[in-house]
Amino acid sequence: MIIVLTLLLVCGASGSHERSEAIRWLPVWQAVPTLSASVPDQSVRTTVDLSAGGTSVRIRLSNLMGIRPVRVEQVTVTANGESRQLTFGRSRGVTIRPRDEVYSDAVQLTVTTTLEISTYTPAGTPCQARAYRTITSARSHVCLVSAVEVAGFTAPGAAVMFGDSITEGDWEGTWPSLVKSDHAVLNAGISGNGVVFGDAPMITRVYRDVLYSDEVRKVVLLGGINDIQNGVSAENVIAGIRTIVLRCRNEGVQVLVGTLTPWRGWVNWTEERERQRQRTNDWIRATFPDAIDFDAVLRDPADPLRLRPEFDSGDHLHPNGAAYGAMARVVRV
């Protein structure tokens, strides 16, 4: 009996010594995959602004929207004056199948605020990503890169800003990039996107663009105006928001819902569609005590159905850079 107990203790101690925790990977930047007509040179350099730092890096390349394989011959990353060549399954290059994406192997590299990524592909390869996104310091190209993740981080997790063009931003910037948070703040906005309307509405892409990482802790949802301007009723928008909130909560993710912003003067505005917006906002305020009242922040006191003149980009729907700052200040994540 003593011998058996001794062996069990030795084995237990040995097993405990060999056991190690799985590496945690925090997404610190992302670009929603999309089709692009641009055909790059053989080498494209993308510099992205990171929302948190770490001591190891891996990136995700996307061919989710592609209909043919994409070949990437070489990828390098640079931060703080140090460069690393990435591998994929220990190979220098990788072929990404249609409707698929791949992660690189991890490399040790201390990153803080920016990461430069160079992708070398055969001539004629289309870039897939939100190529005009202002959250990159390159400001012109995001080629194939759809996410940057780091290990050795100190942030408590990631917070995803989920929405349409008002969230994605424009040449004046984005409100997600101005949010102050201990979390890594990610932008998952798509211009023209609806909650339930369109080919890839938020109700279906929530898993792909929001809940893809166990490190996502919070979501800010701002969507519905594209649904309403395309004839979707407030009841259906509300049902879609309910579904998104439920799917996030089922994954243990907190959701903060934002009210729909003023838009009178926009080309598709009508009194009936305005009533649908008001019904949606009334429901959001009544249902979520912690709702983010973007409507109250941006509306004109002299005409509450319109954006404040100093917050209007000029089309009466999209906020400008000053408005993005005001929106970011009321977001607590």
C-alpha cells in the first residue's frame, strides 16, 4: 500500500509539473472581410493601429469572400523596429481555400500601438478586406489581413463595436477608435449593413465578426437605420436586436445597445420611417437600463429629428468627426 501511494504521489507530481495552460489570444485589431476589386502589386504593406499590446503575435488571413484559392508567398510583421517572418504550419507560404481563413504560427514580438504587416502574393491577387477603413495608418490598403491577435497581454478582454457605416466610419475617422477603455476595442462596422436586412445582416454575422474569440467580453450594438430606410418595421428590427443580444448573452458576453441616431433630411427619410425609428428607440430605452443614448447625444435641440448642425457630415445621416468624439465619450466598456 505504501509503495502504491508513493507511486501515485510521484505520478501526480509529475503530471502537475508537465501540465500547462493553453495560450490565450486576444484580438487587438480586425477588418471585416469583403470583396475588393483592387489588384495589388506583388507586395502590399498594411500598418494597423492596435488597441492593446502583447509579447507574441499571430495574424489571420481571410479568403472568406473568395471563389478561388489565394496564394500568399510571404508575410512579415514589424513592430518597434523589429521584424519577424511569419509561417503557416511552419511553411513560409500558404494557400487559402475559398470561403476559408488561416492563422499564422505565433512569433515572439513585443507590440504596443502599431504593427506593420507585409504580404507578398502573386500578381493579380485581389485584396479582401475593408480597403478604405481609416482605422489603419496606411489609410489605403488592407490586403487579406482580417485580424491581429496577441498573447502576453494585460487587457481584461476585447470589446466589439458592432454596426453599420456609422460605426465603420469614414475619412474623418471612427467613433470606436476614440473610445477609452481597458479592453481592446474592435470595429465590426459595415457600411449599408442592417440588423435583419441584406445579404449578411448583423443577426447572421454576429458569430463571424463578434463571437469568434473567447476573449470578447463586451459588445456595443448600433444598428437598424438601414433596415428602416429599406422598409423593415420596428417590430422586425426589435426582434433582430433581441436575437443578437440573446446570442451574445448565451456566450457570456455583455451587450450594450445604442439608440438610432437622428436622420431627418437624409434622402430616404419619411415620416412613417421616422415613426419606426422612434418605436425602436422607445423599446431600447425601456428594455435596456444601460442603453447608450446616441440619439440624445447627437440630436439638434431645435429640431430633435435632425443631427446637430455641428455634428452633421452634410448628408444628414452620417455623423462627422466631431460627432464621433461625442459618441465615444458616452461609451463605457
